[in-house]
Amino acid sequence: MSRAGRSLRPARERRPVLTVLAVAAYLIMLGPALFVVAVAFTSGSTITFPPEGFSLRWFGAAASYRPFLDGLGTSALVATAATVIALAVGIPATLAVHRGRLPGRAVVQNLFLSPIVLPELVLGLALYQQLMVGLGVTASGVLLIGHTILLLPYAVRVTGASLALADPALEEAARGLGAGPVTTFFRVTLPVLRPGIAAAAVLGFVTSFNNVPLSLLLQGPGTETLPVAMLQYVQTSYDPVVAAVSVVLLLAAVVVAVVAERLVGFNKIFGGIGS
Amino acid sequence: MRDGSDAVVRLAKVSRHFGDVAAVDGVDLEVPAGSLTALLGPSGCGKTTTLRMIAGYEHPTAGQIFIDGRDATGLAPEKRNIGMVFQSYALFPHLTVAKNVGFGLKVRGVAREEIRRRAHEALELVGLSELSGRRPRELSGGQQQRVALARAIAIRPSVLLLDEPLSNLDARLRVQMRAELARIQRESGITTILVTHDQEEALQLADQMVILDSGRVAQAGHPRKIFPAPANRFVATFLGYENFLTLPGRGLVTIRPEHVAVLPESGTAPDGGQSRPGTISRITYRGTDSLVTLDVEGDTILAAASDPDLHEGSRVRTFFPDDRVVPLAS
């Protein structure tokens, strides 16, 4: 996408085919979202397109619907906590894999990356069986554990990518200049990793916030996340409230993206992932 | 535990094995105070591993390392008071030039005013004091190199360690920085160990040249002592000698091209040397003289000659003066 987007300007005079493709891609991606946005502002009472009139009544309805509010709180809390824990576990793991003399480092790395290939339903079911039923861990506890596991690969992979790009001599230089291992970590390693950590945090938060399968399996009384609440709402009633919530989420995503871009820059955040 | 010698750095039978391979094999070395010692050799000779052991980034599998007379063999790098300049410079990308240079002082708990003063002093020594507010990525390679040098010097290290400091610079800048390096070392008087594969760099900068071959010291001494008298074929080859032949009574010898005389085939041989018949296989004109490639009884010999009467294919007499021939240990 970014390549097509970047070449839009010169394409205007020289590459009509590419321009058409790029516009088509944007339409395919953004079209359904625009449809949802339009529906959210309808004054009618059903999801129809084009919307009938204009009103903000569905936003009001969404804001006063208790399960959505509770879900938003739960989602925000779980996403924040899971992101923080995943980073707290993932960053030292990354350092050990990349910098330490760890026996079987490939095994450790694959272990941390495995949740990405493991079907979430299997993971959820396993957690449900073992932790909730077997050990009697609370629903909110298991939900948090599940989301943390889900985010670990991002924490390890994304910070690992920026660590792999950093000159290993930086840490040696700090040691040579008289800094002990702890000072070196806080004065050099961590600041150098900051863009990677920011990227992992953004990715992790969004991944957790949007997650449905794990949240659905591990839900309990009072631990319904917003996506789960929306899903359940849609199953029983089909009105523009869900569209209104979606618009709010879309807006939040845009805000996060803009803030991340301002803070570290997308190139820095996503530039190193492929390596 | 003091070692009783005046050397700032002393290595005693230091070895570093990686599995079965000895990267460094029983190296003895003394670096006198204020001197510049060059560790020289082709890649894989163990020069960088030796330097990293002095810095504390690698640990010897045998032998001892003394810094300032104290046994530093097992000490962590931060306890050694060394100033290392890395090949990649390793400047901290998140800090300004001034903060990079002040880093070592800051972690030592030096007062802020004192840090600023000494960082400025070090940057002045390398001629970069006006760039103290910049970030490393805003500097050219040569400037980064100077910052790395200033950062290492600012802590007033017992010994300055330079790992191929000029290898990432282009040829013109390299010659310029070489002179700079000599000046800075002289002005600061810091004991310095330089790792390089460039014999010219070592010849020009070093008070002591240590040539390493497969982890062992092949020859050590002042460049003026080593260059005219390489101990063996490895050292001679490394220093750029190309003529190798066996002379009766002298064994394997080497000689610089400008010392080989190319004489007419007929006529009497001069005294004070040995002469051998040869054939000119190639003449390469170089301006002031020509480089003549000769086949001397199967050995390829290079001679610098300015005689315009030499022609490719001519049969000649080559003359090797006794006082110019360097005998080599085989």
C-alpha cells in the first residue's frame, strides 16, 4: 500500500494504471468503513444505505448502553495491562535471545513466537480448561493471561527487529566508558530500543483491543470486552448503534496512528519488522 | 597485585581459544607509557581479539593481562579505565555529541560543570567543539570518528584502544585522519594501542609494531627496526616485499626492488654481492623509473631500473648486493 501511495503523485502524468489500482485498493479497504460511517449518522432506525437524514441519536444510544460502556472499560484495561505485561516479559526475552549467551536460543525464540501460529480458539480453550476450570483462576485473570500470551510475539518480534538493527558495539562502548550492566541497560539499550518498544506497544494494544476469539471464549460475568459486547448486540438487534460504536473505534484508531506517527514515525515503527 | 614493570599494558602468555581454534596463542606484549603500539596483521591473525581482551570484552583462556601494573585479567570492561574507539564508532544515536563525549564522565559521577568543561576540552582536541549540539547521524564519517575519539579521551583512560579506526573512511580522508591521529596522540600523550591491517598506517604512526600471524607474534619492534629487517617470509610479505630467492651461503633472502641491480649479460660481476643470470619478462614504465619483472632461474624478481636500453626478452645479469640482501628465517 505505502508504495502505491507514495508513487501517486508522479503516477498522475505517467502511470495511469498504477493510479487506478491504488485508488481501487483504497476504495476496497475504506469503502465498507465509509459505508459504516454513513450509516452511523442516520436518523432512521434500521441499517440502510443511503442513510435516512442525519442525526447523532445512535451515538447517544451507544453511549447510554451499559454493556458497551462496561466493554470499553474492560477492553481498555485488558489491552493496557496485557501490553505492559507482554513488554515486561518480552523485552528481557528479546535481549536474552539477541544479546545473551543463551543455550537453545532458537527454541526460546520460537516458543515466544508460537502464539502467532497457534489457532486462538485452541489457545483459548486450553486456557479455559486448565486455568479457569482446572485451577479456578478468575475469568478476568484468565482473560488477561490469554491476551498477554497473544501479544508476546509482537513484543518479542518487534523489539527484536529494532535490537537486531542496533549496533552491538553500543553496549560495549558504554561498558568501556565505565557504565555497569544496569546503567548500560537504562542509559543505552532501552533508549535505543524506544521506537521498537513504542511500535510493539501500539501493535499490542490494537491487537488486544480488537481481539474476538480469545475474549469470546474467556468471557465471564463482568469481563466482556467491547468487541464481544458488540458481537452479542448484533446477534439480537440490528440497528445503527453498532455502526456508531464502530465509528468511535475507527476514530480512536486514527488518533492512535497519528500520535504514533508524531511520536516515533511509521517508518521507524514498522521499518524493521521484516528484517 | 603489581607486576613490577613500567608498561601501562602488559600481556603475559595470553591465549584465547574458541573451541579447538586458538585465535590468540601465547602472546607476550609490553606497551610503554605514552607510546603508540600497532597490532598489525591480516584478517584472522588475532589482532582484534587481542585488543578486545585488553578492553575486557573477551577473556583469555590462558595468560594474564596487566593494566597500570595491576592484574586486570578477570576485570569487567567498566573497571579497566580504557578508552575504546570502535570500527563502527558506536556513537550513542539518542545523545548529542556533547552528551556522547560526556557519557563516561557522567557514569563516573563527575559534576555537571566539570563534565561540560572536559567534554569541550576533548572536542577541542579533535577540532569539533562547534558541533557539540548535533546528533551523531547529522555528522560525516570523519566527524563521527573524531567524536568517538573525543569520547574515549574524555575519561582520561590509562590506555586508548583503536580498532581499525581509519578503515571506514575514504582514501583521502584516511591519510588526513592518520596525521590527525598522530597529532592528537602526541598532544594528549595517551598510551595507545592501534589495531590495523594497513602496514603503512602502522609504519607511520607506531613507536612499536607488533605483527601477528595466526595468533602469535611474528615480529615486534620499532618500525625502523622491523621494516629493513623482516624476520621471516610472512613478515616480509606483509610489509610488501615481493622478491624471495635462495642465495648460496645466505639461504632464503628478500630484497627491495630498488636494491636489485640489472646489468648487461656480459662483463665482470661487481664485488660485494652475488649475481645471477636472468631474462626480462616485462617492463612497466612508472615515470621516474621502470619496474622490471625478471625470470631469475625460475624465481620471479622485481627490480626498479631507469636504464632505457632494457627490453622485454633481453638476457641480463642481476646483482644482489650483500648489504642489501635480507636473510629470512624460513
